[in-house]
Amino acid sequence: MTIVTHEIDYAKAVKKLKEEKNAVILAHYYQEPAIQEIADFVGDSLGLAKQAAGTDADIIVFAGVHFMAETAKILSPNKRVFLPDLEAGCSLASSCTPNEFAEFLKQYPDHVVVSYINCSAEIKTMSDYICTSSNAKKIIEAIPKDKKIVFAPDKNLGRYLINETGRDMVLWDGVCIVHEAFSFNKLLELWKQYPGAKLVVHPESEADMVNVANFVGSTSAMLNYVKNSNATEFIVATEAGILHQMAIENPTKTLIPAPSKEDNTCACSECAFMKLNTLEKLYNCLLNETPEITLSDEIIKQSLIPLNRMLALSN
Ligand code: 13P
Ligand code: SF4
């Protein structure tokens, strides 16, 4: 007996559907390589937000996590926005619930509230400014020196910003589970094997990693640093998905993922939320136009205010 299977060439099928429906696919650097390959734009959180704000497509398929797709909806409310897997969340966003954050803010009524873009739309409505890791320093420095600041939800990025700007900030106690998983001791051991390597670290990482890094920056900034550096070896401390783009841009350089605290078989440097999206789910999402991101007009109106302040300061 011959079993005939009708396997779908998802990459080809997605391209066809995209044209038929005038859709754009925006993907974060942490998405699996197959998704990055078919995306119209691959970028960091700020780059993706700008693309979402400026697109003339009718449909945005966001290959990233929930807060990113929500941000796209806020910035382009007349477009339909889809996320291949609605469960694709973020440990930072889920650490900061609207009720708890409202209680927390009651203690600091005279503070300016700056929230990292990795938070829900409700948290954005309670914020004065939004920032990403690529513009956070600029946003903090734009706030008058006599103003006190609450920064949420990433305490590691917050601590990094306190060191960089000298500002006194109250921090919400949230972390990125991926960047928390890197092992500083194992990193030092690894560095002994590659003494000439440059250490490139995302600011969501813990202080010991950030303090010894040769470069600290957002995913896009890390890519630029590696591309423009004369060094030939790099230890990379961020989610492993970035290595796809980094290897394309730097075919002759050696890229070494930073080691995690768990045993060496653990894929801790992969974001389980980001990796919920697959090419098959992306295809189904575009085909069936679900799951869709919906937000009330009021949430969109209120969360647009701090997002627009960020975009105005990011040019
Ligand atoms: P950036 O791409 O802005 O550096 O953000 C990293 C991240 O963790 C996104 O979830
Ligand atoms: Fe959130 Fe960290 Fe995953 Fe980014 S890598 S989505 S910050 S859990």
C-alpha cells in the first residue's frame, strides 16, 4: 500500500497568502530561522514597533510575543494584527499585573513612570513613557533631573540604567527568565578558552555579566557591534535565535553562545515563549485569520500616549 501525504511547503504557501491578503510579516530576532527567512522585516523591539506604525499592509502577522503584537495593534489600530500562538507571552510582562502595579504606584504619586515595552497594554496605559533596550538611556535622560522615576518591569535593565545615567529610580521586581539563566562562573571558564573573544551582553542580563561585558545593547545594537568589530571571536549573551542573523552577517567570525546555569544539554538560552511560534502556526494564522489581537478603543488611546512619546524621542 502506498500512503500519499500532501505535505505543505509552508514557506511557499505563506508567501502566496501574504500577497493575496496584502499582509506583512514582522519577526523578532529570537524567532526560529525558518520564520526569520520568510519575514518581510526582522528586527529588535523598537525596529518592529516602527515598522508596525508605518506599514501600509492590511494585515500584520507578528512573529514575536504577545506584548509586541499588542504594541503593533496600538500603533496601527486600523490594521488587523495576528499572533501565530496567543500563548507566546513574556516573563517580564506577566510579572507586572495591572492591579499590583496600580497598588505599587500609589506609593510613588510624584514619580514619572517609565515602562519597558515588555509589558501589557494595560501597564502601558499607566505609564508616562515606554522604552525599549535600544532607546532606554535616551528616554531616561530626557526626563528632567529633578523628577523621580519608577521603572518597570525589568529590574536588570533598570539597574543598568541607574548605573548608566546616575538617576535614582524605583524598580519593579521583574526579570527575563532567559537572560537570568546565564551562568557567570561558567562564562568565566569559557572565556579562558577564548581569551581574545569579545563578550556581548543584552541589558536584561544580571549585573555580573553586564559589568564585565565589552558591549551591552539591544539585539540590533549587538548585531551592529559584532558586524563592525575587528575581533574574530564573540561570546553572545542573549536568546540563541539571534545567532542566525549574526552568522549570516559574519560568516568568518566565531560566535559562541554564553553558557547557562543548567547542565549543558538544557536549551535555557531559548525563549520558550518566542519558540511557541512555528512556520506551520504562522501559515494557519494567516490562512484562517486567527488568533487576532483585539484591544478596546480606550486602551489603545491611553497606551498610545507613552508609546508616541517614546517614538518622538527615538528619531
Ligand atoms: P530587543 O530586541 O529590543 O533587544 O528586546 C529583547 C527581548 O528580550 C525582546 O523580548
Ligand atoms: Fe520576555 Fe525574555 Fe522571552 Fe524576551 S526573551 S520575550 S524578555 S521572556
